Amino acid sequence: MELTFLGTASMIPTAKRNHTALFLQHNGAGVLFDCGEGTQRQFRKAKIKPTKINIICISHWHGDHVLGLPGLLDTLDNLSEGTEIKVFGPKGIKKQFEFMSKAFPSHREMKITVTEVGEGVFYDAKEFSLEAYELDHTIRAMGFRFVEKDRRRIDMKKAKKAGLKEGPLLGKIQRGEDVTVDKKKVKAKDITDLVVGKKFGYIADTLDNKNNLKIAKGCDVLVSESSFASDLEDQARLYKHMTAKQAATIAKKSGVGKLFLIHLSSRYPNPKIVLEDATQVFSSSIVPKDLDSISF
């Protein structure tokens, strides 16, 4: 999996931080989480073809998370032929999408499906699933999980010893199915190792709440909003946002591998105070820069 931080700012972008957008790539699947103003230009800067997008997950309909959608969709329509884009978001997104389309009329011919999601798994593919959980913000908002499915890795030495060769039987073994070779049963568990799938979580704008723990649970990588440092916790609560320390506490409780702090207020041109606020609780905390990319 490869994650690119296209935008890490909050409501007011800065010269170095664009509005919120994250792009996750996994074996041909491209999932865009939020699409703030200027996102398609960030794709160009990151040297990623926007046509790699096939799923867009919108956390909520605030401008700093969606104002890049009209332009991006028009560009995709011009660059793609026969491509379908699936858009997912909280209840109400269908109507908001219709309003957007009326406000920015287009000759768009690309197929776009817009789906309102509830809590739990809302998209189940061969190699991964997507989950959503409701957040506590000033409007309806969702956080997301990307869960790679566990898979079997074949030990080829053991497979050859059992009489297995390249072909459909190996495919069955990789799916965890037992097979018969020369009238002898070969158990998948005896010649394979279980590779546990990676997990990614995205906590968008929200107060601290129990669903944050569901999103973060066991994630190899967690990206969380951290609009303020702890000295401004009262202000964070007023606007229904979290502090870096609160995000770090969630990561620590949830067994997270690495925590990436985004949605930083423009009051922090130097993110040192935000990072220190988090690392006091969770040492594996990082403040990424726009266009940073990680593989996991």
C-alpha cells in the first residue's frame, strides 16, 4: 500500500499546506479520501495520474474537504473513457452532490455513483474492504477504515514436496482450500503461511468519541485530524475538533503502528508544538508535509 498526503491543512490553507486530501493505492485500486480545494493540482505535483482514482470517500461536506471535487471530476471525465467513479459519504451526500452538479453544470459523461454509507463495511472487494464510522462534528461526518484481507503465502518447497505444480490447485491452496494430489489430501495450512492484511484508518474532523477507537483499532497507519495543541483544547471542543494529544491517546489505546497528524490549524506554521503534544503520549507520531508518501 502507498499513501500520499496531498493536503494536510485545516480550514485555511497555507503556502505549504493544501486543503485535506489523502490518496491510498493498493494493487490497482486508488482511493481518494476527501478532496479539498486544489487537490487535482496536488496530484500533478505528486506526479500521480488522477486517472488512478476509482473510489472517492468524502468524510463531510465542509468546503475544505470537498471544494476540489467539481474540477477533479471534470478532469477525470476528459482523461478517462468508460471509467466509473464510486463516491461514498455520509447521509445527505446525494443531495449535496446534486446541488454541486447544478451549481457547476458540466457535459460530464463519465459514470459516477454516489452512495450514502452507514456504520460498518460499505464496500467489499476481493482484496480489501472499506468501513465507515460516524464522527462527532458540526455536521454529519464519517471516518474510514481500509482493511486489506488476509492472504495465504505458499511455501513453494513444501508445495513441490507435496506434488503440487503451477496451476489451479495452487490457486485453491492460496485461497485456504485443501486439495487432493495423487489421492492424498494436502492441507492448505500445512504448506502456507498466513499473511495478515494491513489496516489504514482516517479520522476526519471530530470531537474525541468512542468511534475513533473503532477506526483506529489495530491500524498499521492512522491518519487523524489534530487541529490544535492541548493548550487550546477548549477551542478545539468549541469547534468540535481534536488536539494532537487526544489523537495520540487514541493511537496508543488502539495498538496503532504509526500516527500521522493532519488538518493542522494555520496558527502553526511550525508544527513542532503539535508534534510535541502528541509524542508525549505516543512516540510514533509524525506530522507529514504535503506530498509526502509512505509505503506500508
